[in-house]
Amino acid sequence: MSKPTPTLAQVAQIAGVSQMTASRALNDRPGVSRETREDVLKIAADIGYVANRSAQKLSGGRNGIIGIITPTLDNQFASELILCVARAARAVGYETLLYTVFDEDRGAHRNLIGLLPQFADGVVAVLPRESAWFDTLTAARMPVVLIDQRGSLTSFPSISVDSYGGACLAVEHLVQLGHRRIAFIAGDETIEGVKDRRRAYNDTLEHHGLPRATELVAKGDLSQMKGFEAASRLLNLAKPPTAIFAANDLSAFGAIAAVSEAGLRVPDDVSIIGFDDIPMAAQVHPALTTVRQPFQQMAKAAVNSLLATMAGAEAPAARITLPAELIVRDSAGRALRTGRKSIARPATASKASRKHA
């Protein structure tokens, strides 16, 4: 015969306290002395008691868990943002549960509606594209905060970065370095932030009266491989660019590899700027000049907004947009003209912590 599953009542009886006190001790709630809490935790561990999360939710309690939803784990942007959310949640006493959504399968939507409300008190969703998942989250009837979503959604609070302003800083920096033929590696423009970066590229060039040739915009998909392919096409133009602004850091890494493959050097022959400032940006050679997304601030703002919603209060703001920052390193240099060939040399004032205003 199988051994009966230990219950909360047994824990309370052995500890000589009420079930409510035992529950408070196990869930790290106030109103319990340190000695009682330690005693209850030891007894629970000794008899193998495991809290029933579903029962806690049905009784109106909280699990102390924040769910994180993301469509991908295969790049540093997503992993860094998820890590920052987990740290922000832990700082206020919450654990995190990660749920990946790979496709639009309706069975997966039903699973999400069934699982998350049982195990999580609220959800931080890293879903930059608008999709049917938002309808699913609405149907789940639980607090939700979005990160990196700048679309038309108004039903959930959202946290994002000023992609347009950050991209303007990047292109303006290249202009100030003397570049006049600046290319752009685009990305998936179903993502609003990526669309903003292309718009900023166009507007900044127009502001300075610089060419906005169609040939200078190469399509990528925000991956390193496609960034390599896009940069290779740009370098093979009859009149190649002297500088490339990429929609994200991964595309910029691919562009650096393409320049090297072509027998050229960054930034001597081609300057490159990315967007995101993922950890690898400071580790590649040359270190990447890029636009920093403040991952920690985004995560903290998302968790704070979620906690307010979970407490029944209104989120601090329906949409919070954080400023971006240009991080100047070594991959962008001054453009010079020698005869008919346009070349570049490193900017002498380049510093990893310098802001371009």
C-alpha cells in the first residue's frame, strides 16, 4: 500500500499550532515568530509535506509565484530580460515560473489558461508581437504586465524602451563622426520597436539631408546569420556604405563578421552600431558601440506594476517608456575621405560609458 500524503493538518498537529499558523509559517507570511516558523518548516520537511498550490489558489491565497511568458530562449536579449525579471521578483519575495509559447496552437492556449492561474499570482509577458496570446491572457483573468510591447494594446500595462529615440542617437552619432553613406540592417517589423528604429534611421538621415537609398536598407531577421548575409549584400554594392546601423546587437555581430570576411576592418573601413547592449556586446572584438536597453529598470518596472495590479490597485501607468542610452565603444570610427575611397578611423573620444546627447 502507498503511504498517505502528509497534510497541513498533520504539520500543524505535530507543531502544536493551528492550521492557519502553520500555513503562514510555510508561506513566509507575517504574524509568526521566527522560532515557530523554523519549527513548522522542519516538521514539514521531516514528514515530506508539500504545499498544494491549487488548493491555496482556490482558498483565495497566493502562491508567491510570478509567471514569465516568452516565445524564445535562444538569444541573449530574451535570456537577459528574463533573468532581470526573476531577480526583480526575488527581491520582493516572489519566485518565478517560466512558460515558453512557441506557436499559435490552440491546445497550447488552453493549457496556458488552465495552468498559469493555478500556479502563478500574475504574469510578466515578454511578447513583442501582437498575437492571439493576448486574448488567451485576457481569458485567464489574472494580472498581466507586458514588456517590449508598443502596439495598439491597451488592456494590459506595458513597459518598453524608447526605440525611436535610441535609434536617433545611434544614427546621429555616425553622422557626427562624418559618415554620409549610412546603411541599415532592418528586422522583423511586426515588432513595433524594430519598426521605430527604421523610422528613426529614415528621419535622422532626412534631417541631415543624407541619401535614403533603398539599396542601403538590407532585410534581416534579428539573427546573427541574417545580419551577416545582409551586411555582405551591403558591402557588395557598387558604392558600399562606410557605416552600418543594425536593428539589434545580434545583427551587428553578423555585420562585424561580414566585414572581416570581406577582408576589411571595423571600424577602419566600416563602422557598425547595434541596439540592445546585451552582455556579449562588450566582449566581441572590436567592442560594439550600441544603444542600451535598460533591462534591469524594465524588469523592476514590470514587477512593480504587476504587484500593484495584484493588490487591486491601478498600475503606476498604462504604458511606461524608459529612455535608451548610447554606449560608445570601439566599433564606430570617424569617416575620412582619401581620394575616391571612403575610409574610417577610430574615434579618439570613444568610451564605454559615454553618453551621446
